[in-house]
Amino acid sequence: MKTIENTTSDLVTVVTVVFNSEDLIEDTITSVLEQSYNKNIEYIIIDGGSTDSTLEIIQKYKNGIDLIVSEKDEGIYDAMNKAIRLATGKWINFMNAGDHFYDRAIVSKIFSTSENSDIDVIYGNNNYIKDEDVIFQETRALSSFYRGMPFNHQSCFVKTLIMKENLFPSGVYQIQCEYYQLYKLYMDGKKFLKVNIIVAEYLADGFSDRNFIPRTIERWLINERFP
């Protein structure tokens, strides 16, 4: 386990949730550990009890990871809730297996020079990787939340205390929990700040992509809660 620096910089918790992702996990881990802000990053990995070589790969990097939990869970949002309960950083970000930061200076760009004390959510742009194509995705206006997520969770940092008070409703929604939570924070009047940089890259055919129809149905149900 690395030693967290005691500085005036905000401590940021980065969480990776993973299950049987031996082909993807290493790129995600190195993306976090190579951040120039690394000494002020608390890195938590929640593994769902992988049966492939995922855990072996994680163990290769154990000296740079603050907490590794490997046990069966009730799905991705149950695992994310575990991480929220364990997190000690001021901010939390979910960079799950297959996702990675755009470059090694991203977290530093956001937190080393900016005063974010009155901000609740920081978000930016991202790249969507499909086969050999890298597709830039710019955030939409927050007023378009009713159409779906205006930004992606990989490119988003939320005050950890807020997330501890608003755990993902994993027993209610199975695919769109982060959409519900961020939409709720927006409707509750929380302060959002856009950083006009590419924060993260994520792969096509992820959990949400593979469940397009149920994802859409859940979005409709969530919209009904926020008229």
C-alpha cells in the first residue's frame, strides 16, 4: 500500500469495479497508478470473486493499491456501494475495468490548481472507443438530463460525502443507477462544474451498451420521477 501525501491537495478516491476482466483490468490499473497526482489518490478495487486471472493481475500492483476487496456481490452497483462506504477521499470517481484516464495528468489538472470547495460534481468530456475508432463525446447541457446522461460517469468526480448519503439504489435499478443518482443531484440543486477537457476513455460494448432496451426502459421510469 502506498503512503498518501499530507498536502493541501484534495484526496481523490478512484474505484475500479471488476469481475472476470483479465483482458481489460491491467490497462485500467496502470492508468490510475501512473497519474501524476497519484500520491493523493486513494485507489480501491472491488472484485466480484473473479475466476479467471483478474486477481493475479491485480496482485501484481498491490503495492500501489490502497484496498482490494474480492468477494461475491449482488452486481455492479452493489460493488460500487461497497466502495463508497469504504472511501475516505474528498472526491470519488468510478474508473471500472476497461475504462482509463485520458492521460497521466488528468486528475492533477482538475484538482491541483482549482478551488472546488463549493462544487459538488465535476465532470468533463470523454472518448468512446469502438473497434479502431476513437469517438469524441462532448458533454451536453445539464438541462438535457431528461434525455439521458449529459456526461459519462468515467469523466465525473462527486463529493464522497454526498455519495455516502446517496448510495446507488441497486435494488431498484439495474443499469441506470448512476443516471438516477446524478439526475437527482441536479434536481436537488447541487453545484456542477464542467472542465472542458477529455477526462476518460471507455470501451464500446460495456454493461450499458449490452442492455440497450432495459436501459431505455429504466430511463423512462426515472424520468417519471423528475417531471
